Amino acid sequence: MKSPIPWIGGKSQLKSKIIKSFPPTESYNRFIDVFGGGGSILFAKGKHADLEIYNDANSDLVNFFRCLKYHSDELKKEIKYYLNSREMFLDCRERISVTGFTDIQRAAMFYVLVKTGFGASLRTFGCNKKRLNTDNFADIEARLDGVVIENKDFEDLIKVYDREKALFYCDPPYHKTERHYTVKFTEDDHERLCRVLHQIKGRFVLSYNDDKYVRDLYKDYNIQAVTRNNSLSSGDFKEVIITNF
């Protein structure tokens, strides 16, 4: 199943390699998607574990998935009044942060921004012919049944859900690309994430850009180099998958 939205740093191209790096399914009974984003890894399987947690620090993103889970029909009705146009994109960009709108209205505006914006940036109109397609919303609603949706800081989330049979998938903002994300992520946050993952009882799979700083932080762990097509320019983009097992 594909994610219903594009997202900055999304893992649609790498999801098969990432899933292959997971430990045997019988070795974990809870799956925690710490930086959930567009949910490419969550949606890559019908079910990862008995307990599944999707988390992201972006409240608009989390609100969108919560509305998909609980109010997909109402969300579809709200979206049908929008068109793929610059005027509506700019209008949604201005209104989404204004108080007074319902969660469903905010989720619809977010969907318009992420679907019609350039590179899912939510800042610039994309000038593309993408249709505001909601045909897969029922399937996404069914997939989210039983998934716990959180909006926590990553350190708090990891400490809450850490167990010996927990599997954490982490896809933080990549080093030196943090400016592309709405929610601030600093170098201190990169180091804080590293410290937290060093202390967990469970297992982790971590996606990052192939960067000396990242390799130095996680030099004690298994680092696998991978590549994918660069969707915003020509050539390949070098990444790493890091595990503690």
C-alpha cells in the first residue's frame, strides 16, 4: 500500500531495502515509527506487529492521519470542494495556521498543500497536474485501524514505548537538510537521538544521509550504505541504514 501523500524525505524508493533490514518478525511485538512522515514504511506492510505506533512532531501531519483514521468520509467531502490551483494553494497556506477551523477543515487544507505544492514543501505551488485523489482513503482508514497515532518529541516517545521486544524505525531529518522541515531539528537533536538510541532495550533501524558526521555518531553500530534516485535532481543520493543488531 502506498502512502496517500508525498512527503519530504519520504522512503517510497527505499522501503524494500529498509524492510529487509528489519529483524525477524517473531523477534518483536511492537513497531514504533518514530518520525512517521508520510508513512511509507508503516504502509509498506499490512501489519508490522501486534502494537503499531505512528508518531511525528508535525501537528498538521498527525492531524491529517487522525482525521483519515476516524473521519475519512467527512475529510473526502471537505476535499472535494478544492481544486488544484495556485489561488487555492495560497489560500490554504494562509489559513491553515489560523484558529477557528475544525480538525477536518485543517486536514483538508493540509492535503491540498502537500499534494499541489512543489516537492511537498507546503511553501511553493507545484504547477503540476496532480488530481486531489481521495480514492484510497477507505483503504488507508482500514490500515490505520489499531495504529496508535502520536504527536510526541522523539525522546519522550522512545522512552514510553521501549521494551526488549520493541522495534523502532527512525527516519529523522537528514543532517544539513533540516531547513526543509517545518518543525525545527537541530544538531543537538541529532546527538540527543543518538544518545537515546544508545540506551534502549529494544532494537532500532535508522535511516540517514551518508554523512561523515552521522557515521561518526553511529560508529559503534552496523552501517549499510544504500543509494536511491534523487527525485529533485539527476544522479543518485547516498544514504545509510543503521541498526543495533
